[in-house]
Amino acid sequence: MTLVLVGVHAVRTLVLSDDADIEVLTYFAFIPARYGLPDTMFYLPGGWGPKVWSVVTYALLHANWMHLIVNLVWLLAFGTPVARRFGSVRFTVFCAVTAAAGAGAHYFTHPDALVPLIGASAAVSGAMAAAVRFAFAPGAALSGARSIFADHLPAGSLAQNFRDTRVLTFVGAWFALNLLFAFGISMPGADGAEIAWQAHVGGFVAGLLLFSLFDPVPRSRTA
């Protein structure tokens, strides 16, 4: 996935002209107004196709190299253990689903926006949520006694996770950080652009709730 994200951005910045790149954004970025406003009020090319694929393909596009690098750092940190656990196919589908959930959350709050939504942050947030579902299990990566099977140990249920103060602390800190974004605090690579924190929340919540549907490891039976 890392190579795909880097490759897409490299082509956009090193190969395509500015006009061609704008066309790519028009077809593949998530633009809420494409769904929320009548076609007679504005024109976006592509017909119904972008309405289908842009809820996922926007995650492949980034504003600049710093935006991409920030997402890749978090993806490598949290997506790597999830990818090891899920396998490549499940992980790819999981990222697509959490990206779509992020687009849905963004659309819910910006139904008429013409500003395109881009970036893998929603999918990265989903991976962070998935990782926290098993990272604190006994013997897992953040348990304090990591085993050689750290990424493949049984995860507890969502209720069990939320009885763990470490999970609550992580989730609370994550939401606090995004609350700062909601109040206008920026981050590296944003270049003054508004951070789509709602998409982060959508991806994170989807990752928490849908983790069990993708997890191939049998559930822990611990009460």
C-alpha cells in the first residue's frame, strides 16, 4: 500500500501537468457537492462513475509530499501489525471500507462542499483503531511482554477492550487530538488547509466497530 501511495503521488507531481493533475482530482477526489447539489448548479465531468469510486480513491491522493509522509509514518506504525494480522487482501478491503466511512462522515457535515477531500487519513485512522483492538492483549505489542506471535494473539471483544484503561487512554488521546483539529490547529503538510477531522473520526469508528468482521484470529474467551 505504501508503494501505491508513493507511486500515485510521484506520478502526479513529477509526470502530470498541472491541468492533468486537476483533472485527476476532479475524477478521483471525494467532492461532496457531487452528491448534494443538483447537476444544473455546477458541472463536474465523469458522470456517475466518480460517485462510486471516489469514496475510496480520494485516499490515494495527497496535497503534497509532507502530507503523504505524515500519513505513511502513521500507516507504517499502525497499519503494519494490522496488515500482518489480516493478510494483504483483508487489509486492502478494510482500508477501502474505513476510507469510505471517512468519506461518509465528511459528507454528513459538508454535503454541499466543492472543496475536494483527499488523503489516506481516514484509512490510517481505521488501522489505528484496529491495532488498538489487539495491541494491548497479553503478549501483544503494547502489553509490556511482547511475544513472537504479538500480532496474531486473540483480541478481546469491544466491551472487553473498553474495560482496559490503556485502550481508553489511547482512544481518549486520539479524540482529543482530533478535537484540536476541529478548533483549527493544523499539522505538518496541511499548508493552511482545513483538516477533515470528521473523516478521521468516521474511519476510526469504523475500524473499531468492524474489526471483528475482518479479523481471522479466533476471539479470546476471557470474560
